[in-house]
Amino acid sequence: MNLPNLLSMTRLLLVPCFFLAMYYYLKGHVLTLTWARVILVIIVASDFLDGWLARRRGEVTSLGSILDPLADKLFVTASFILLSVFDRIPAWLTIVVVTKDILVIIGWCVQVILFNQVEVNPSLLGKIATGLQFATVLVVIFLPPAFPAWGLQFVTGLVTILALLHYVYMALQHTNGPAGTSTSHSNGAQ
């Protein structure tokens, strides 16, 4: 296993740790916020670092193309649900983000079944949506609860919806091509 894939695996394992630290903080154990913040910084840094290293060292793999978005989706979904339950993120935004991720995962599974295509190639809009989702979590965790984050939340929701629509468009383009072949479009899950 190469270093970028190891970083993605580490990120996958850190998500439950972050979730637990944040959960106990939100339940009143103030000291766990420090742990949650440290873990969050490691998660965000490893997300950037694994992709950068994979491209820089020429170690882009099929496994990495699955692990990286899987770690991102697990982190975003767990974070948004938890923060929404404790009224730190609006429920509408959580519904948008989680619905998009579920539909993209279903689309990916359909691609695997119909076209035997396992590799995941995220679109630019998908990457921007994920970046905004990470930014939303960072703002909620690092800034005071009174910080007006509605603008960021609105943009995050809008871009997430646009990314979903773009993936639907790409899926339709993909299915209109010859059976069993892929088009030149990105068909990922970010």
C-alpha cells in the first residue's frame, strides 16, 4: 500500500474518533473539543496531502480513487448529521449533502454493475462541493456558535445541488454511449 492510500485509510479510521470527540463535546464535555479540533486538522490535512502526493509521486491507484472519496463522504455525512442533530448546521443543508452523497454512491454502484467501471474520477464541481462542505464543518468547529455562517451554508447547499445535477448529466451521457464503454467525461463520486 502506497503512502497516499495509507493516508486515506488513516482518514477513514479518524472519522469515528472525530465523531466521538465532537459528540461528547456537544453533550457537555468541554475538554473533548480540543481533541475534535486536532483530529479535524489531521483529517483535512491528510485529505489534501494524499491527493497531492498521489499526483506528485505518480501513485494514483484504483484503490485510492475509491478510498479518498469514501473517506470524504464518511466524514462529511457523519459530521453534518451530528452537527445538525445539535442545531449547529441547518437540517436542510444536511438533507441536501447526505442525499447527494447517497445518490452519487448509488450511481457509482450502478456503474460498477452495468459497465464494470470501478475507478472513481470526481468532477471539478464535486471537488468544490466537498471543499465547501469541509469548510462548513471547519467554521462550525473553530468559530464561535454566534458566527454568521448562513452565507457559507447557502453556497455549500447550492454548489452541492449543482454538483449532483452535473453527476446526473454525466451519468446520462455515460449511459447514452455504447454499452460497456465509458465516455471521456469524469464520472466520479466526490
